[in-house]
Amino acid sequence: MSIDRRFLAWSLGFAVIGLLLGIFMAATKNHSELVAHAHILLVGFVVSFIYALIHRLWLQEPPRRMANVQFVLHQLAAATLAVGLFLVYGGYVAVERLDKVLAAASFGVLVGMLLMIYMVFTSGTRQGGS
């Protein structure tokens, strides 16, 4: 499967999880998971979807290894944030126990973004791309 399709598949998976959490919050009238919900949709769904578009529309030949590292790093960091924030804001685990994990996941998302920026500015572009 191409990297753009992998990003697309994961983004849609995060969208389903985020929407299910939103529906659950509405049904229970308990919005304590709002932060987790927002991060799942933004970091998991939206950013992954944008990465899929960038790969599909602009990047012609990004370094394969770098693209794969960036993909795995972003998805692992996004999933870690989603689970960690769900556990913290749901009151299942004290924030002090997950601070370092959440910090590392946030840093992983940042490094993934920096790798994407590097690929955008160093990789060839598709015909018609600007």
C-alpha cells in the first residue's frame, strides 16, 4: 500500500474513533473526554489526512526510509496521545503517571511534522505541483 493511502486509512480510523467518542460524550452528557476527542480528531484524523494529501499531490519521490519513519512516528505518537489523554481525562490514570509519556508523544508529533517539512522542501514535486 502506498504511503498516501496508509496515511488516509489511518486518518479515517482516527476519524471513526473520534466520532464514536463524541457520540458517547453526547449520549452520556459527560464531556470530560473533550480534550482527548479534540486531539484524536485533530492530530489523528486531520493531520494524517493532510499528510496523505501532501504525499499524493506534491511529493514525487520522498526518501522512502524517511517517509516510512515519519509515517510510523506520527501514527504511534498520535495513538499514544489519544490513549494517554483518554486515560487522563477519563480519570482512569493520574496525569503525573502519564506526563512523560504524553510529552514524548507530543514531541513525536512535532518531529513527524519537521520530517514532513523537510520532505516537502527537499523532495521532487509531482507534475503540476507548485
